[in-house]
Amino acid sequence: MERRLRYADLERGGIVNNRATLGNWIKDHGFPPGQLTGPNSRTWGEDEVQTWLDSRPTAPKLTPIGNRQGRPRKAEHAGVEA
């Protein structure tokens, strides 16, 4: 029998940090919707969660360098005369 994961198991496993993110993943990113197992309980099959995780990209996101929007920071003006 397949192991069922509750929300707390997803949190403990470092898969998700909050319920809003989980809802967005289900709605927009193909995370399995799980199954209602009680009036206020939803569970996910361990295999379906692992399949979704395996399908995710593994490359890290690029981070922007510096603050290039808006006004320049004071450090960028140091030593520059108008």
C-alpha cells in the first residue's frame, strides 16, 4: 500500500513552506491535487509527489546583480563629480 503524505509531511520534508504556495503549485504548476481523506484533511500519494519533484527543473534561478532600478545608491555616486 502506498504511503500517504499529509501537509505536515510535505513541510517536514522541505517540499513546501506554506499552504498558499501549495495552492499555487496545485493551480499553476501541476502539483498533484491530492485526495480529501476527511472533512479537513487532504493527503498525497508519496509516489505522485516524488514524480512531480523529479519533473521539476534542477538549475538554480539567476539572481539579478546590483540595484539597477530607480535611483542609484549613494555608493554608486562616490567620487563622481557633476
